[in-house]
Amino acid sequence: MNKEFKVLAKPYMVWLSILVFVPILAMLVISFSNLNSSVSIGEMSLSLTHFDLLWERSTIIAFRNSLLFAFATTLISFVLGYFIAYEIKLSKFKNKFILLTFVILPMWSNLILRTESLTNIMSENNILKSILGFNIFGNISGTWVAVLFGLVFTYMPFMILSVYTALEKIDYALEEAALDLGLRPIKKFWKVVFPLSFKGVVTGSIMVFLPTLAGFAIPKILSRGRIVFIGNIIEQKFIYTNYNHGALLAVVILIFILGSILLLTKFDKEGETLL
Amino acid sequence: MENKNALIELKNISKSYDDELVVNNVNLTIYENEFLTLLGPSGCGKTTILRMIAGFIVPEAGEVIINGKNFNDLPPYARPIHTVFQKYALFPHLDVINNVAFGLNNRSWDYLEKFYGEEKIKNEIALLSTKKEVSIKKAIKSLIYKDSVQALKLVKLDGFLKRKVDQLSGGQQQRVALARALVNKPQILLLDEPLAALDLKLRQNMQYELKEMQRTLGITFLFVTHDQEEAMTMSDRIVVMKEGVIQQLGTPKSIYNEPINRYVANFIGETNILRGTYVKKDLVNFLGVDFACMGYNFLDGEEVDVVIRPEDFDVVNLEKAKLVGECVFSLFKGVHNEYEVMVKGEKLLVHTYESYELGQLIGLTIDPYEIHMMKVEKGE
């Protein structure tokens, strides 16, 4: 690489080391130690006894919840998000940027605030009901439907954006070539458009899957604490200073993240679809 | 040409974009096994005509008739026509062989059974069934593969089956695009400036190969280009277009030697166009000199445009010359020399093998059969 670029990259490398590498290293070390509220740093030693946590029923259920909801959110985001992205691509509307802005518009408000409002309008008495006279969502706050809705609502824009980027890169001449070679429009979609946008689907899926898997705020607020994700347990462990427990679970999540990135690089070597 | 069957007939077709007429009431008949070129500058409507035949554009008025049937409302996938696109449009997610087999791979079994015919499939089954019985589908798949390899052999790319298309050079991609269209055995192959992106040497090679392929395969080629030399080299007939209107239709020779108007004369190669007077039968006057001519009938005394190609001047001794002029510009072109000769205030472009110095006097004559005349167009 160019020498000037190396110099320019230095501040970022320092940033990356202090805020990413060092904490991850610390987390790895702590996850193999006995460090918790009753042990001070001076008395820290290697310990694997707390690994029992991984086979505890509550942990397994939390992992199951996280994975189940992450998969469901990704699947729904993929089906709906692909459809929306495709419609945006096909629309005759001149300024597609405005359409995309609408997609990311909700992100302009704070995530916690947005989720709190969502749970509010999902409960029995809310402001929308007094305005409209009826309840849009019914009384679903606290149920798994509410959590799933909140997750899809929050993370689907990532899917839409990355699929749209991939779709937009497909040369229209390729679609014409497929028609010219005798493919009907539906077959053209499955044989040309979909395979060529698949990278965007993979990128989008990972961008939806990871935050859903590791997140804790949305399930906590929308389920009113009834559905526990692995993120909620990690949060609890750190709040009650069970550092080794928290770190261990965080490392497990990290393994999932690395696995996903590996998958991504397999499909998208140039990182084209990452915005 | 007259005894051949008409394959495509365009009847009074028109198309406009934003109120601008890009194809204006065009009538054209394309015959079986011919190499027809639509020639004209960009924006003359040639690509629009091609896309109407391919089915990507529906004409606003008129009919596209193929094999005697009206094809106006038939979508592209239902037409016996394939296109070689300007930028090739190869599928980047497939390797070379799957690009070529793409069309056939995605046809219905019914279509493929008819495409290959019972006998060919039976033969293939017999060929494959040495150890165990082979299904019809498997035989068809095998035929598709063999045909695709054969098509790649035709374009001299049979060593590249498993290559990704983005690992091919422009010329190779061009050939894959050609094979991809040819493997479907279309009745008509449309080529939309397919050579425009290639360098000169490669382009010239491809010109000969395309012509050769068209001759051996017996497919009708409809070629679109803005390059007059390309059109001359390959075509059986050329259609010269301007602003959505056909200017002239004819063999390369007739268009070159007998252009119908100034536009065609200028577009097809370098030329001299002079204003003259048709004195009487077989006698024309231009640059103040009477010349014998032949084969034209105008009114006596009518004004005409005289076209003389630069290579049609004969350079002779000054005593024998009908026109004498001073050489004002010279260019060595390898085979011949190009001169600009000033004769009575008119600059004439002359090609000759003789060499002259700047400022030297050159004597010129013209044989009667080299003098071509056009009716003077209104407004010129």
C-alpha cells in the first residue's frame, strides 16, 4: 500500500486498537477467569467452573429465543424487504433517493424512544386510539408478535438498502438478453435478477441477523421483560458484575458474528454490496 | 434477391420519443439468408428499428411482419430472433459454457423435444445408453451441452468452457455473445454495433469471420452500425438512414458508386460533389468544362449535382488534361497519395499513385462512366 495512506490510516488503527482489539482481548481473558463481584482483579485466576452457565436452562432458552427471533426476523425482512427494494427499483419515480430516504426515515429518531412508542401504541389505551377511535395493533404489547414486529420494523431497512444496491447494479441489458433468449419474465427474474442480487441478500441478511441476535433493548421493551434474549442475560450479568459470565456469553456471540462475516466474504469478495 | 423469400417485412412503421419522430414511416423487406446492414449516424433510428424487430419496442404505427405473421404484440421471448448486444450482456454469474447454453437450458421440455426432433433424441439415447437406460431429459441435456461446445468451437473458444466471463477479453466476450445467440439456431440474428468496442485489428478480423459465419450457417443477419467501412465489407445490402427515414437501399457497390443524394454520398466514404449543368444527353458541364457522361437522363439544361470519387480521377499530362489545378495539400496514405487540388476555386480530393510536390500543377481527366449525377435537392 501507499506510504501516505499508511500514515493516514494510523489514527484509525489507534482507535481500533483501543476501542475494539483491547476490549475483545480483555473479554477473552475475563471469560476464562474467575472474575466476578466477589473476586477483585488482584485475585483473578484461570477458571472454567463458570462454563456450566452455558448448559443452564435459562441460557439455553435465551440462546434459543435469540436465534429463533433472529432467523424469523431475517426471513421476514428478506421476503418483505426484497419485494420493497424490487418495487423501488421498478418504480418510474424519477428521484429514487427520496424513496430510499423514506425507508431510512425511522432511523432518524432514537431507537429506544421509537421502541417505547411502538410498545405504547401496541397497548390497550394509547394516543392513536383516542385519535382514530380504534386500536390498530390490538393489544399485542408483551407478546412475541410485538417483539417480532419491532425487530422487523427496526432492521428491515438494512435489508432493503443492500438489496436495492445490488439490484441497481444489474445491467438492464442482461434482463433484455434473458428475454431475448426466450425466458419469460418470471423465469428471467429467477435465473438472472435474483442470482445477481443474491450478494445483496446475504449482506442484508447479516446486517439484520447480527443486531437481532445480539440486541437486548427491543425484546426487553416490547415483550415487557417476558421474552429473554441472550443480550438481556449479558446485560444482567454485567449489571450485577458477574464479569466472567457476561464475557463468556459475549464471546459465544462473537463466534456467531465471525462465522457470519466468513459467510459474507464467501459470497461477496469485493464487499460491493456493503454500503 | 427478388426470387428469395421475404423473412421480415416492416410496413409503414413509426416510433417517436417525446414527440420526436425517431423512425418515420419506414418500409423494409429483409430476405432469407441475407446480410443486411442498417447504416447511419447515432440517433438516426437504426437501433430503434432493430429493437422493434427484437420485440423490445412496440411500433406506434405500422406492422412488423415475420414469416408472414404480424409480430407487433409478440414479446421478445416468443420470437425466433436473437440479438448480439452492443456491450455483449453476458451473464456474470455463469461461466462461458452456461452462458452459451442459457437459452436452451431454460426452455420447456416440450420446446426442446421439438427443437431437436425425435430422431436426434433417439440417437443420443442410443449413444448414451451403453451401460444403463438414459431418460429423454438426460439425452436432451447432453445434446444442449454438445451444441454449446460446438457453438464455442465455431467462434474458436472451445478451450474456455469453464472460464468466468469477466476473465475474458473484449473480443472473447464478443464471441461468447455470438455463440450464445447462434446455439439457439435463430432464423434471424440481430447485431447491434457488436464490434464498436473492439480495437481496429480485432474488428477487421471479426468482420470477415461474421461474414463467413453468415454464409456457412445460412442465417439472416441484420447488422446495425455507424461505420460505413464495416457496412461495406460485410453486407449484401445496405440501408442508409437519416433522421428516421431510409435514404437509400442497395448493394454496397451501388450505394458507393451511385449515391442518391448528397447525404449518402458524404456518408459513404470521401467524395467530391460539384454543382453542374446537364447540357444534353451524355454531356455534362461542370467547372466550366464539358464532360462526356453516360447513363443519366435529366432535362436539357437542368442543374445537377455531380459526384466524383477521389480515386476516379485520372492523373494525366497537362496537355491531355481537361482540368488543371494546383496541388495545395498532400498526404501519404501508404497505398496511395491523397491530394487536394485547387481547380477554379474548388478544392478537389484526388487519390493517385503518382507523387507530386505542393504547388505543382496536376492535370486531371474523368472517364464518362465515372461521372455520377444526382438530382439537385430543394433547399440546397
